Amino acid sequence: MNHPNMEVSQPFPILKLPFVALWNVIRNMGIKETVDLSFTSKRLVTIIKSIPLADPEIILVARPDEQPSFFPEEGLTTTEDVQKMIEYMGGKQGTEMGSEHSNVFTEYICALYRKDIFALQINVNTSVPVLTSCLEWMNDRQPDLNSCLISGDCNCNEMIDQFFKKREFSIRQLCLNLKLSPEIKPFNFGILETEEFVVRTMNVTDPIPNWITVDSVLTSNCIIMYIGATPFTGTDLNRIIKGWINGNNPRMEFFYVVVKQFNLRSLLDGIEFEKRETTVKRIYIPEDKHFEIQRPITKRTIVGGYDIRRSDGTVATFKVLHRPQNQGVLWFVMVVWKKTVGILMDCWSSFGL
């Protein structure tokens, strides 16, 4: 029984608000609040769908050994929320949040906001059945994805190989943030065709795991490849440079890798180049993009370097960088210049600008 002096909260008659006030209330809600509100009334679902909400980034998360198996980030994640959602979707009390319910709920959120899934975040130790279910559903759902992050401690190749084997939708930005076991074998990437391929926090160990091959780079078609520690040698980088000259990586604009120290002769062997003085400074600025994952570069100044030319006249510059505090480690960077930018930068340099 309530105490006589205890205040009892009264239901808020949100549907009686003037439409402009209701509009502003809903526009200031987060995803979870908006979804909770939509569960209260079919009329509110119609109203929410009619309001031009701030663009949400609907992110699907796959985690190992957790329920839900994959679920929209910032959606309903507590046990109580999951049960409420299951009951709303017609499930029974106590039902686990399997992939079927995850799919239904994700579709509900996408329909509510009139948006596709913006990004996937996948733990590398997610079980293969869960991953397969997620990818098959995504393949049927939408043709492309803005960003995808695969992260975690990677002790075997199975999950990543299955990801590239099962995935059919295109990805604009693909990021790997992995701690690799020394026993890892080269991943079966297939043909890497993304706008940006980013590999982060790869420790330069001895030896570096043989997780990527030169052929994976030569057959790729990426605009930006920004890769942490690789097993590449000077001879391997020589093959990549010659491959670009011969027509590989036609969209390439920026290529960056971290490698163990090598002899410069092995890098330059058989390559026609023009060595630039340090007075020549050129700036690469990538096209502005809206990606979920933080971009590795926003601008890069290339001082000097070695100019090479493709048969169509396109000019690229590569150079090797080293830092005294990182003995035994080299940074290789190669920039392909847009024709007008490269010419202008050279002209400015010649005038001392």
C-alpha cells in the first residue's frame, strides 16, 4: 500500500503533445530510447518513421560466447531489455537471443530509422556458425557496407578465412585490429577490393607471422592500404612496385607498410626511377570520407623520395623511413599522385613554395 505522502508518478501523455513538441522530443532521443518508445504504440511507430531523425549509425556487433550473438550496438543489451524485445516479437519468456531473433530485431531498427546497417564489428573469436549466419543474412539484406572491423587475439585462420569466403556484400572500409599468433598462416583474402584496407597494432615481433602475401597485395584493388607489421622483404616490396608499374592496383593512391630492415639495393633493383631532392615536398590529401573507423591518414607530406611512372603517365613516389628509436624497423610509403596535383606540387617546389 502506498504511503499517503508518497508521490506516485503519472503516465506522460506523449501523444497529446503538439506535433512540433513531439517531433523535438523524439529527435532528441537515443536509439535505445526511441526503440523503447516504439514498443508502446503502433501509432508511435508510424510517427517515428515520419520524422527525419538524425542519421543513426546502425552498427551490428558479433561477440564470442555471449547472448545476443550479434546485435545492434546501443540497442537493447540488458537481460530485461532482451526479454522485452523477445516478447514484443512474439517469442516466449526465457527464450535465448539467437540469430533469428537478432535478425528480426535488427530489421525492426533499420525499418524504424529507414537505414541500412552502417558497420559490422566482429570479434575474431566469434564462432563460425554465428559468423556464417550473420554473413548469410547480410548477403541477402544489402549489397554494401560502410565499415567493418575484425578485432581480437587471433590464434587460427578459420574465422577470417570463412569471413572472406562467405561474404558477398562490398565493404568500403575494412580494418583488422589483431594480435596474431606466430603460427598463423597467410589469410585467404581472395581479391581485396575496398576503398580502405587498414591493419592496426601489429607488433613487429621476430619473426613476424606470415599472415599476408605479396600476391594478396598485387591482386588487390584498394585506394588506401595502410598495413602494420608485415613479413615483406625489400625484394617483396620491389615486386609490389613493379606490379603497380605493370598495371596492378589500378585505384591505388596510398600504400604504407611496416617491415623489418632490408638492403635498399633489393628494393631498387630493376626499377627505373628519378630520385627527388629533399627540396621537393608534395602533399597527399585523401578524399574526405565518412567511415565508422578512425582514418589512419588525413594528410601526408612526402619529402624527396623516388619517382616512378606507369605506362599511362601516372606518377608515384615511394620512400623508406626509419626512426632512431625503432632500430631494425622500416616504414615504406608509396603515394600515387593525381596528375594535376603532382604537377602543381612540383611547380610549387621549383619556386621554393
